[in-house]
Amino acid sequence: MRDKIDTLITARAALINALTNFEPLGLGPVIGANHANFVMVPVLAKDRSKPDNVRSQKVYRALAEKHGVVVRYRGSEVGCEGCLRITIGSSEEIKIVIQKMGEVLHVF
């Protein structure tokens, strides 16, 4: 059991670290994620002024429909404007979600 927890902690740290590279593309800082098997990250308006539900939904749909990467849109929940919820997966799954997230954020 401890091995699974250690793997999750390592994978979560790698995902959070990789997501910070997308700040110039309008991805905000990860919210929370200290003890969970997922991270929440806001998709910001193109000018990076505030979370943007419309842009977040476009990113969410493009990831799912064009790239087969399923994250969850959470922008309609209180305190989660513009947020996507990304479940921590294997290192291979994290590589894929990071690659595809970068591709989609360049478009939208």
C-alpha cells in the first residue's frame, strides 16, 4: 500500500511541475492537490487576467473529442471557475495529458 501512495505522490508532483510550464499559455497555478489523486487547474482568459469558463470548456472538449484525453470540467462549481480536474495517472498517462494539453492550449 505504501508503494502505491509513494507512486501517487511522485506522479502528482511530476504533473504539477509540468503544468507550471503552461502558465505562458494561460494555465493558472494548481489549486490544492496536497492529498488527492487529482489536481485542479484553472484555464485563464487569453490575457491571463482571470479564469475563463468558455476557454476551459473548449480545452476540455478538444482534449476529449480530438485527443482522447479525458479530464473533467469543473468550472460550474463554486470556487472552481475555469477549472479542469486532472486525475493522477501513470507516468505514461501524465506524459500524454501534458503533451496534448500543450497542443490544445496553443490553439485556444
